[in-house]
Amino acid sequence: MNDRYDAGYEGQYELVGYDEYGQPVYRQVTPEQPAQQPYDPYPQQGYGYDPYATGQQQPAPGYDPYATGQQQPVPGYDHTGAYPAAYDPYGQAATSGQQPRVAEQTAYIPQQAGPPEPDPVEQPGAQEPPRADRDYHTEQFAFVEEPDGDSEDVIDWLAFTENRTERREEAKRRARGRLVALVVVLAVFAAGGVGYLWYAGKLPGVSSSDDKGGTTAATGAQKRDVIVVHLHDTKGGGTSTALLVDNTTTQRGTTVLLPNALALSGDDGSATTLTKSVEDDGSAGTREALDTALGTSIQGTWRLDTPYLQNLVDLVGNIEVDSDTDVPDPDAKKGGAPLVRKGSQQTLAGKNAVAYATYKASGEAQDAQLKRFGQVMQGVLRKLSSDAQAATTTVQTLAQILDPSLTDQDLGTFLADLSDLAKSGDYKTELLPVQDDGTLNAQASAAVVKDVLGGAAKNPEAGTAVRVSVQNATGEKDRTEDARVTLLNGGFTFLEGGTASAAEATTEITYADDADKENATEVAKTLGLPTGTVTKGEVSGNADVTVVLGQDYEPAQPS
């Protein structure tokens, strides 16, 4: 750091100042020449030419870096390096008049920038007077390293890499947080869905009829609205009956088709069928008989004659059904086109719908005609408005006289609820299975009676008779009638239980509720059977007590 900038160059240099970058500036020092007295043709004049004729030529002051005042005046060189005209190194006098003054040059070494331009306000050749305070020493200066651009690039790259790594880690943390939140949301939805299915009774294995322990209580606790519909064929005669069920707990709707052969008990306890009850007992008597046989609670009766069904279909704007057969047109000539063609998604107007709902081919069972009636009813519900007020207006437009048990407002609201279920796919049609003699088979009918209608063994209200279902397993048909008469005389309500497929040696009397144990014992005594035949078990249908007559049963002899 102590090497001089003029190392390797000949001559002597002296410091004259610093440039705009803080670098020292030197100039070459000319060796002193011996003073010579020039020729003076005018002795009275001093050395040099006095352009102002003062007679006093002032020597040009030299630069004294240490301000000692010892520096002798030295004539400078011009830009070519020659002596000025006013100075003759060979002792020759100037032969010309006034000589131009040459500004003193500042020398610099090749590694440095040239001297700064002179201030335009200063006169060329003017020299700065010596300053006593301009005393410089090397220890007074500090050398500052210039910033390296590469180091800044390295710092920027490290900062970029660090920020990129932090962003990646932050992205990973956010992704993990989103994943955890998603898992939590899915778990909540899954738990809610399972809870809803359990509450609605749609969870597999919970509401199954095979679950003997708690199914009856869970099914019976559900709330259902039920009305009975009797379709009267005003042309061909006959009736068709169905139960419309709205399970408000599970939000499901069902049409339960009831065969005309269904065995019921009349007001006097006598055996009858559904079709006879509709004709003889009227709406109220049939409604009570169905409640007794099926264990349901029917809120009202809707009598729907075929002309009103035709108007209803036209009002809702036709319906669509998957017809299972061709229905001939009764008004067409023989061999004419059918009124309803077999096929899927058949559009039916009012007249076509009535013909399809009441059609029963020759030799065909009544169950087939019931299923067609059920298709028409479900098609009407799909096209009916789900708005209660609009549905009520449709019912009022029919202008039919309703049963006193059901107002047009109640019917319209009820049908609107079923329409909403039918449109959402939560509606189905079920046929109540009965045996050839019209009695219910306990196993076959359990899915409809218990699961759909909520029928179950229950304690009779105060003042009502105990319901006793009797199945004949004696091998003799007359034994059923004998038992019916005996039980009716004993104050019990007789329910037809049908005939067993095989004879039984002993009679079995069962009850489901402990409160009915005493009633079952009374039934055994009334029939003249030992009390040991009474056991706790399953009962059929909506009976309080079930009796399976065996060959040990002997009817009482008239006195």
C-alpha cells in the first residue's frame, strides 16, 4: 500500500491534490537551472520583459508543497516541452517584444485520470496561492474497498433460495391443514348421514323384520297418516281398495293394495270379506274392520268413482305408466286398436287411465287388476302439485261429495305430501298378501302389516274386546266356525287366521304382551282347553291372542 504511483517512471513528482475519485494527483518537478543574467539592453530594467513598463518584472512564484517559502521561481515549459520565449538557456536576449504567458502544466502518471478542467471563471495560467492549512499526510487517509457486484449477487441468491424454501414449507403446512379439515368435514357428514338413516329407520339391519327384539317398538313409534281409497267402477261394477300411507317419520310414502278377499270381522263379529264390508257396512264400518284386522289407524275414507278418476287424470295433465298388457277399447269394433298399449312410459289420458286401472283379463286374478290401479294412483301423485293449496284447489275442482271423515282441505294437504314423496322417488306400491281363504299369513304379511302400517299387538282400550286370531290345524273345516261362535259368545273379537297346511296334534295359544297373559288364559278356558296350552310367543297380524287349533280341540256340545 506504500508503493507510489510513480514507481517505474523517471523523474521526480510532487503531490498537487486529489481528483474526484479521491486519488492523489502528482506533477513532474523540473530540476532547478542555474540562474543566468540575460542580456539587458536597458540596465535600469530588471529580469524579463515587463509588459506593463513598470520596470519591475516579478518572478512567477513556484509551488512549495511544505509552505517553507524556500522555493525558487522556475520558468515553466510550454506544451511542446520547449523553453518559453522569455527564457534563453544560451544567454541570448529576447529579440521580440511582449511574450505570451504560458500556464503551468500539471503532470500525472498513465494510471491516473488527466487533470481536471480549469474553472472557466479563472484566467488561464493563474496559480492558486499557497495555503498554509493544506498540509497532507498519508496517515490521514483511509482506503475504502469498492463493493464487489459478485458478492451482492451471491447474497441475493441466498436470500432467494431461503425464501423459496420457506414458501415450499408454508405450502406444505397449508396442504396438511386443508387435508385435516377435509377429513373432519367428511367425518361430520358421515356421522350425520348415519344418524339420519338410523333416525329414519333406513339404516340396513336396524329396521329389518328379522330383528325380533326391537323392531316392533321402533316401527310402532313412527308416525303415519293413513287414508283408505275405494275405487267404484260405475260401469263394470265392483270396487278396488288401497291404503295411502304417509310415514312422516321416515319421509316415505306407500300405496298398500288390499285384495277384495281379505277376511274381516263384521260389527256383530261375524266373518266377512273386504268387498262385502264396503257394500254392506259402508265407509265407517269398513274402516273400523280394517283397523281391527291390520292394527292401523285410518284417519279418513276417500270414495273415488271412476268418472272422478278420469277428471282427476285430465286435471293433472295425463299420466305415464309402464303398462303390462294391451287394454281393448270397449267402444271400438272387434279387432280395433287397443285403448292402452303394452309398453313402458305409456301416456294415459283420463279415459285410458280408468280403463287401465279397472281392467281384468278373463281368468286373471284380482291381484293383477289391483297392481294396475296402484300404478295409476302413483302416476296421479307424481303429476299432482306438491303445493297444499294447489292440490286442494284440484280436489275442489272435482266437485265430488267427500266422506264426512275427510274434508277437501285435509285431502288436498295429504295428497300434496304424498306427491312430494312420489316425485323424489320415496314412494312405492305394496300388495298385501292373503291366503286363498282371505286370511293373513303371519310371515308373508309381516313386512306390510308391521313395517309399512306399523301394526303390532297392543293392549285393547278400556271397554273393547280382546282380539283373537284362530287358525284351523285340526284337519276339519267346521272346527273354525265352532271356535268362532264360542269366542263371540265369550265376548271376544274373532279374527280369521286361515287354515294350516298340516294338521297339529295339540292346540297352541300364544300372547306377545305380558298384559295379555290373563286374556290368553281366559281364551283357553272358553274353548275348553287346558291352561298349559298358553305360552308367550309371536302373534299374527294385530291380534292380542293367537290360537292354533289342534286335533285335541273338541267343540262344546249344545245343551
